Amino acid sequence: MSWHQLLADIRACQLCQKQLPFGARPVVQFHPDARILVAGQAPGRRVHASGKPFDDPSGDRLRDWMAVDKETFYNDRQLAIVPMGFCYPGTGKSGDLPPRKECADAWRATILSELPNLELILAIGQYAQNWHLSRLPERPEKTLTERVQNWQRYLDYGVLPLPHPSPRNNIWLRKNPWFEQQVVPTLKERIAQLL
């Protein structure tokens, strides 16, 4: 199967249609030339409406952390953007629901096999970290904070664990100033090298 066909098949996916509040609208971006993978959680309501990944305040913060503009961010030959769940899962008591597991089970390994040039995976949030870090030789820490604190050990494997850039994480960012002081400069430097 070509990557073109894979992308078309994903965009036509209806696997979770009945469980999604607004129906299936898979939001992904990838090309075999991409050297960076942005592995997020799942699209939010605004991204579901626009069909464009990280087309919201979370995306603004993430692009700021990466020091890239929208043109670079949405260039599929530069960055693959493949969340753990491709469609908006709906809202729960404390925000968006977790990404649906069917996407990773059905598509993730195949997508990664079509991205031979990846050199850096940004594992954003606990669900992306759980999937990507569990495939490394080292056992990951239990909490997101511990994983992000120990980012250097994962960077050796080409994975950088990050907190979610959502405004809902402002409290976490205030409690952990080391993240923007230590991790973000390294992230910017690594992104600049790869681009």
C-alpha cells in the first residue's frame, strides 16, 4: 500500500463513527519525507470543525515551544502530525475525553512504517507517551511529570515527552518552571537542526 492510499483510507475511516458525538472526521498529516512526528492526544472541538491539526490555542503554544510558524508546521514534508485518536472523542467532566483506542490499534504501526525518515517524536500528553515510550528499551516513569523531567534519557531514542500545550495545563506549567527553562530551549534547538 502506498502512503497516499494509507492517508486516503485513514481519512475515510468510520471505525468509531457510532461512538463519536459529532461523527468521524479523522485529522492527520503525514508524508514519508517528514523528520518530525507530533504525536498528540486527539483533536478538540475546534480542530474537528476546521479539519486542521492543532488549529487552536494549544497549537499556538506548541508552535511557540517549537519556534516554528504555521507554514512550517503544516508542511507535511517537514512535520507529520498523527494524534493517538484521529477524531474528536467528545467532552467529559473535566475536559475532552481520552483518545479512542481503536485508532492506535488499527493504524499507528502502519503509519510509522511509512515514515522512514523520522528523527524526533514529540510525545505530547500521557496517551502519546504511554504508547511511544512503552516501545523503548527503558521502562518509562509512571507520571507525565516524571517523564518530562527525565526527557534527556528519551531524547537518546528520538522521543521527547512533553506536557499537553493546552491552556488547561497553565497550572502545571506554573508549578514546573523548569520545563520552559530547560526543555523548551532544547526542543527549539532540535527542531531547528531537523528543519
